[in-house]
Amino acid sequence: MLLSLKLEHFRNISAMELQPDSSINMIIGENGSGKTSILEAIYMLGLGRSFRTRSLKHLVSYQQPQLQLIARCDDNTPVGLQFHLSNGLQIRLNHSPLKRLSDLASQLPIQYIPANCHQFFELGPKYRRRLIDWGVFHVEPEYNYHWQSYKKALSQRNAALKTRAKKEVIVLWDSYLDRHGSALTNYRTLYLERLRREFEILFGQLCPAFSNAKITARFNAGWPKNESLRDVLVTNLDKDHQYGYTRYGAHACDWTLKINEADPAEILSRGQQKLFFMAISLAQLKIIREHNTHAGILLIDDISSELDQNHQLNLLDHIQAAGIQSFITSTNSTLHDWMHGKENCNLFHVEQGQLTR
Ligand SMILES: Nc1ncnc2c1ncn2[C@@H]1O[C@H](COP(=O)(O)OP(=O)(O)OP(=O)(O)O)[C@@H](O)[C@H]1O
Ligand SMILES: [Mg+2]
């Protein structure tokens, strides 16, 4: 959770200080006022990167040499981030230079829901893999070790394949991929079943039209079922050699959730697809809150797009009841009425990069 947040020279925000509440923080303003920029700053603090650009120079306000973000987390831990156009990125966690980005991710677990999240269904397996791996990372302490070891072995094997190294050299990496890949698959399988259970309940609540729907999970480990990864790698070595990269393994994993055995993209409306994605994010936060002392933060950009008033209010009721710290943007000022008298909620108006009353 964030107790305070300070932004300096971040996009169109020259200086801003926020004292967020523990539940819903609604950020309302016109187009171009700086709403998404506030979410981007929080995301940046938790992940050390932006969801809009790979090049951090775009985040620094025009005519300025650097940006700065300072936050205090629930246990009073300070996080400071500075990006200077010439000196690059510096992050400090609890007054010391950050060693690993994963330390930041553990301190500030963030689920970001973009305005176009209904397009999730059109994205490739890489995005779906990232999504559940975020959850597995937060609930399974050994996940990061296995993932880092797997990635290292995979890049070595791929480098060997690319340079057409001898097969005896390439197979040296197979046992590492097998060991770490199998561990990752175990974690992912267990996690996906938990996600399915939580999702079934949440999706029914957020989208009452599907309150009795049966949700099933499909999981593809990244290699053929009932075979060991090592055997698959050996059998496919000639093909991998031809292609120049490792085709099978935990890096090729994919998953999906079906609604009454149907593909969500084929039966859901756009608004329902958005609620589907939101239910996945809320289910993930619910699961990680059972493990991680640093309760997760939810960022929802443009809650009003695709969703009618009733579904928006139902969603807000749900987030508030669950006590999830969330930062939600909207151009729609009628959400004021919902905020009235709600506990632990705060309303921020943004105009040209500044907070107004
Ligand atoms: N580096 C920068 N320096 C100054 N201003 C910038 C910079 N990068 C972007 N901007 C401007 O910052 C403003 C805020 O953008 P932001 O995306 O946060 O708006 P928003 O409130 O989310 O708008 P919308 O409702 O359209 O989504 C925009 O006017 C944009 O052009
Ligand atoms: Mg925006």
C-alpha cells in the first residue's frame, strides 16, 4: 500500500503530492489532464518501467533534465526513483540503492488494468504467461530462483543453437531446462487452479449475467503432455538446430479460462470482456494478499470506457468491500455521487497536471 506519493517533473506534472486512502482513490479530470500519468508514476515505482514507453526520456517533463518520484509504503519504507536524461535511472529502496527489481516488485505488487484491457484476448501467449507469472512470483518464494535459472539456461542453449554449435554442447543445457522448467510448471499448474476458483466467484459478481457459469482452465506447459521436457528436447534437437532456437519448454507455456467450455472472446461483449480481465486481476490480488504482507495495489485506467453505470458502480462496491488500495481514473464526474460518504476513499481532481479541490 502507498501512504504518500510525490511526483516531480513527471510528464505534464511539475510537482504533485498525494496522500492516498487505503481503498479507492478516484482520479477525475479532462482528457490530457494527467490522470494516466499518475498511474504510470505508481507503476514505475513498482516495476521500474513504464506501461506506455520503453524509453524513459518521454516521462521527463519537457525542458527538464530529470524526474523524481518519492513514495512511502505501508510499513513506512521509503522508495525513491530518479531518472536523469544523462545519468539514467536510479532507484532507492529503504535508503539503499536497489539491488534487484524483484525486491521492488515484492514491496509494491501492482496490477494494472489498461483502458483497452478487453483486447487481452487478442494478445499473444507472452502476455498471458506474464499475467499468471506475476501471481506465481508473489505466492511462491522459489519461483524467481527457478525462473532466473531457467532463463539463463535457455539463453545459453539458444546462443549455442544460433552459432550452430555441436549437439553435444547444446544438450548440456537440457538438464537445467528440465529441472527448472518442471518446477515452474508445477507452480503454474497449482496457481492456475487457485486463480480459476477465485475467478469463477468474482466474475459472477462483477458480471451477474454469468453468475452461474462454469469456468474451466486450460493449461499448456509449453511441451507435449505426459512427456518429460528432457525427452522432448532430445527428440527435437535436429529441428531446434534447423530453426536456431529452442521451441519447447516453460517459456512457451500458455493458458486460458473457458466459460461453459466456450472461448471468452467468442461469446462475451466488449464490456463483459473488460469485466473478465478485471475479475482475473482482482482474483490475483485476492490470492497474493493471502501470502504477501504488502497488499497489492490496483491501477484502473479509464473505468468508464466500455462499462455502463451499473457495472461500474458494482465494480467499485466490490473493490471497496475488498479493501484493495486502488487508483482509478475517469473523465466521468458522475462517479462523485458514488464516492459520497464512502469510507477510506478519496477523490482527486486533476487539471493540467495539478490537483484542484
Ligand atoms: N514529457 C512530457 N512533458 C510534458 N507533458 C507531457 C509529456 N508527455 C506527455 N505529456 C502531456 O501530458 C498530458 C497528460 O497525459 P495523460 O495521458 O496523463 O492524460 P489523461 O488525463 O490520462 O488523459 P485522457 O483522459 O485523454 O486519457 C498530455 O497532455 C500529454 O500530451
Ligand atoms: Mg488517460
